[in-house]
Amino acid sequence: MTQLLNRKKQPQIKPPGKIDFPQPEIVQLSNGINVYLFNSGTQDVISVELIFSAGSWYQQKPFTAMATNLMLREGTRNYTAQQLSESIDFYGAHFENTTERDNAYVALYSLNKHLDKTLPLLAEIVKNPVFPDAEYNVLAGKQFQLLEVNRQKVNFLARTHFNPLIFGTNHPYGMYLEPEDISKVSAADLADFHKARYHSGNCTIAVAGRIKPGIVKSLESHFGGNNWKGIQTQSLDYDIQTEEKKAHFLVKEGAMQSAIRMGRVMFCRNHPDFSGMKVLNAILGGYFGSRLMTNLREDKGYTYGIGSAVVPLQKSGFFVISGEVGAEFTQQALTEINSELLRLCNDLVPENELSLVRNYLSGEMLRAVDGPFAQASLYRELLEDGLDIRHFEEMIETVQHINARQLQELAIKYLNPAGLHTLVVGPAEK
């Protein structure tokens, strides 16, 4: 007889035990491309993701990196854009492409039984795009209109104008796209960028799902060999030039809300303080029960949502607090944010709050290895920063054992409000 669950009694909270991080099988194609195989899962599906060092860091003109990645499906030597789209849909596959500051990603999700038909399409898209002028003009027009729409939103303006304050306007992490930048980029620029960045010497492959025998042979057939070497180019180094002035206000007349951004330059994932800052950030604004949410949303009603993040990049990183508040509450919200930052600097975090955050972060780490696609995504982040799975094991150790005094020392070191840049985008004060 099944015993009924007593819903009046809270289940016992148990910290997670040792988390087993799956290690991928690593093979190398004949042209030197490293392939990471995550063979697990119960569904007969597979993902093949190609990772290129082709983010906005490497572009000479704004918009080039993003546009190149977006245009990959808009026609190749052997397929029109319509033929590619129809073929991918016919086999029930899904194609994703994204561009970030450091890297560009091209991924295929496919049923195993159709992989022999869909994998050649992925190879065609990555290796043989032709960047037709007509399709590029359509894409550029759409992106121009989208940018004009987004520039009316205070949150978008705050996001794009904040990084130049902490990195500098000439640093790749600080640059943002202006409408006139789009008109300065041509289809020929995209072809040149593709030739320089999308090639076998600049590629890593991650495969996840129920991997069938023969997958390495298939990858070698489509992505091995030296027929897509490309042009080797060097990555430039840039100096960070942080704006000396700390407080900034950008007027957006007619806005009902003000967007707030506060933060500073931080560090890469391999910095010794990174794991501790992840715990401290969770307490401040890293989840729904954080101090910022409790104060500004639950207690004061200034906002629907506010949070903070520690963002690691390959060559730097940053910490940011972000949220939108009612325009009439802007100054009060800034006061409360500063109050929460100073509380972390001046007072020890109570043990019951720290225990709650430990359990939350441990649960998030368990979710990060739940399934082959999540495992591949986690491992990819480590690879990009030159780390291995020991980094994640060390983070678990930090989450479970960091104490309140250590957190206070980190807050004093990194979160003193006097050392943070503040940007507010909203209506002019009356």
C-alpha cells in the first residue's frame, strides 16, 4: 500500500553529496580539430556544436561578427537559403547560431537516424557560405529597424552604454552598435571575416546526446582534412580605459521607468576570487530570494525585478547590478542598492542565509550537469577559459565551505559603492 505524503510536514533539507562531473571522450580530427564527445541521455537525439573564436572581439568594424554568423544560412555554394531551410525542416532538425563577445557558435540538433542527411548541411553552412548581397541587404535592414526599436527602451540603452564606462569606448568589450555602423559593413566584409575566423585552425567541436558508433568517422569526413584552412590572423590586445567619473545619467524623455546599472571591471573565470564572488553575488542579487529582490521588490515595490551578476569573459570580466524601477523611485532605489552593498561590507552574513544560498547554488550546479546538452554547455565554458573540470569541483568546495568573514572581505575588496560606476537611463529629474 502506497504511503501518503504528509504535506503538513516540511521535507528534510539535505545538502547534495559529491557531484560526479562526467568527463567527455576527446578525439582529434586529422586537421587538428579537437572533438569532445558527451555520450549520455535516453532520447535518440544528438547535438553537434562548432565553436569558433569569432566573436565581436575580433571584428574590425562593429556588426561584422554578428552579421557573419547570422548570414551563414542565407545561401551557400550548393544551396539557396530556401533549400537549406526546407531541408533542415524536412528532417526535423534544428539549427542555432549565436555570437558573443569572444566566440561564435553554430549548432545542429538532429535525430540520430537523420544525422547522415543533416550533418552535411551543417558542414555546407559553416564551410561554404556565399554572403549574397540581396540577402545581406535584407538582413541589414531588419537589424537596423530592430536596433531603432530597441534604442527606445531604457534597459537596452543602459546595457549598451554601461560597458564603455568600465572598459572604455575603444575596447572590444566596451563597444556598442550604432545605427550608422550597419551601413558601413558590406557583404564583402562578412566574406573576409568568415575566411579569417571560420576555419579548421580556429574550431572546436562538441557532440552531445546518444552518440552512435561511426560519429567520429562522419565528423572526419565533413570537417577533417585541410580544405578549409582559412587565413591565420592574430588577435589584438587592448588596454582597459575606465571612465574616471563614477555617476552618469542618460536622459530618455517620456520613459515611465529608469534603468539602473552599477558595477565594475572584474576578472576571468580562472581568478582565485571568482568562486567566492559567485556566492557573494547570489546573496546580493543572484536569485529570486536575494537581498536586492527582497528589499526593492518585496519590501519597497520599486521594481518588478532587479539582480546582479558576475560575468566572466576570456580576457577580463565584470560585475553588474541591473534593474528597472519606477522613474519616481530612482533616487530611493539607488539609496537602497548602496545600503545593501554597504551591509555586505559592514556586517557578516547570517549563517541561516548563507546556508540557504549554499543549498541554492549546489542545486544549480546539479542542474548544470543534468543531461548531455547541459554537460556539453558546462564543459564548453571551461574549455573557452583554458580550464578543466577541476575548476567546477573547486567551486563546489568553495560554495560548501566559504564562511561569512571571507565573504565580508570580498565585499570590502570588490563591492564598496564608492568604487562602482553607476548609470541611470530615464526621464530628466523634475
